[in-house]
Amino acid sequence: MPKMKTKKAAAKRFSLTASGKVKYKKMNLRHILTKKSTKRKRGLRKNGILNPVSCYAIKKTLLPYG
């Protein structure tokens, strides 16, 4: 059985924490920032943690060796 290939697009967008959770960068912080509140932009700077259902799918199919 050959090795499974990692989906490189997913590898660039997601990373795994030490406990096995999937971490990602939040969207909506690239442009049109003048109409967004400071509080909202500050919250978007933080990393997001994926919910367990989506986490399973990402680790199983897109990042098999993550």
C-alpha cells in the first residue's frame, strides 16, 4: 500500500496542537478594515480551534500524517 499524500493546501491552512486539536487562522482580516471595529479585528488576530467533528475530517482525509 503506497503512502497517502497530504493535501498541501490544507497543510498551509491548518496545523495541529500538541493535544491533537486543529488550529487555523481566522478570516476577514485582509482588507476593508476601516469599517470593522477594533474589538472585532483584535479577536480575528487570534488563532481559531476547529470543532471536533470537522477536526476528525481534516485529520483523517487532508492531513493523514499530521
